[in-house]
Amino acid sequence: MKEVHRRSALNRLKTVRGHMDAVIAMVDDERYCPEVMKQISALQSSLEKVNRILLQNHLETCVTHAIHEGRGPQIVDELMETMKYTAALTGPAAVELETT
Ligand SMILES: [Cu+2]
């Protein structure tokens, strides 16, 4: 991985872990449902951002190398297969994530 992306992904994932602990405590304390739901949405958004960082890293490293080695079609197929489970990478929410 490129160091800049590795650092960024790790920092964000560690923040998510701390945030997740806080949300678990909220549920344990039986906090008001919409408050918990807002926090869950924020966690989802944070994880989607991490996925975009990983996608950027993949394009800049693995995909670039594969194309140079003539393995473009295979790696594109693999990526399309991966992204079909990730609406946030391809759907309208992805545009919002660009700016955050
Ligand atoms: Cu990769």
C-alpha cells in the first residue's frame, strides 16, 4: 500500500473502533433510539470513506501494475465484482463522500 493511504485508512479505522465502543455503551445505557441511529449512520459513513481510500490505493497500485502487465481485463472484472457489494462507492452517496 502507499504509505499515505495506509496511514489514512488506519487512522480512520481506529477512530471507527473508538466510536463503535461509544455506540455500544449508548445501547447498553438504553439511550434514545434516534440518537443511537445517528451515530450508526456516522459510523457507516466513516467506513464508506475508508473503502474509498482503499479503492484509490488499489487503482494507484495493483490496478496500474496489472494494466502494465497486460492483466487489465481480469483486474477490472475482479474490481467490478467487489464493488457490486458496495453501493457507497458507486451510488449517489459517493459524491457526498468526495467532499468529506
Ligand atoms: Cu490493490
